[in-house]
Amino acid sequence: MNVKHILEGKGSAVTTISPGAKISEAARMLAEARIGAVVVSDDGTTISGILSERDIVRMIGTEGPSALDRPVADAMTANVITCKPDDRINVLMGMMTQRRIRHLPVVEDGKMTGVISIGDVVKERMDEIEADAAAMRDYITGMTA
């Protein structure tokens, strides 16, 4: 399975925010959308950074509540790790675990085409394992019938 397959199931909508928006606005967006990260972008297709709940907590932890009035650009991760639609799920699982990241923007031809989370990757892998187990059960049942 690959990233393209995940996006076909979940869709390619991406929640973005401007680098100049306040961190408090980003926190509100995350809460309302029930997501863990937002892509920072001026135009919705190019990536300036990514802002996660962890980034917000770290900023508040070091600067206190006044951090919420700072611009997103001050707390975002600028060096964003991305993936491609043809990337395999098992490779992404390793990358996300090793780098301790939970969200990967999907980029194709220089433009963002979606975002996948560790939850998306785990769900896809679990579905694949369940399908393999069902096929094995059917095979074994067919042999004994």
C-alpha cells in the first residue's frame, strides 16, 4: 500500500494557516477540526512550515501564555519532512517513528496534495493485516472443506 491509496480513502483536504496568524488562532483551528497539526502556507499549495500541538505546548512552556499572541512562524517547524503519493506505508512508518513526527504533507510536482498522519498509516496497515488474515482463513477453510 502507498500514500496515494490512503488519500483516496480519506481525501486530500488540508487545513492550512498563514505564517503571520497568531498561535492562538492556530490552537483554535486544531481544536475545532480535532487535528494535531496544521500546515503553514500562504497559498494552500506551498509549504512554509508545519505547526503541531507539541510546537504550541513547547512555546507556551518556554514563554508562558503570551506566546499565544506570537505569530505562527515563531513556533512552526520550518524544515518540513514530506512524502510522495507513491511512497510505501512501511517506509513511512519507519520514518515517522525514527524522526518522531506524526504528520507528513504529501507533495507532488512541488505542490501539496494532502496530509497523512501516523493514525492514517496505522489504520491502513491494520486494514492490510486484517485482509491478509482473512485471506489466510479462507484459504485454510477451503483446504479442509
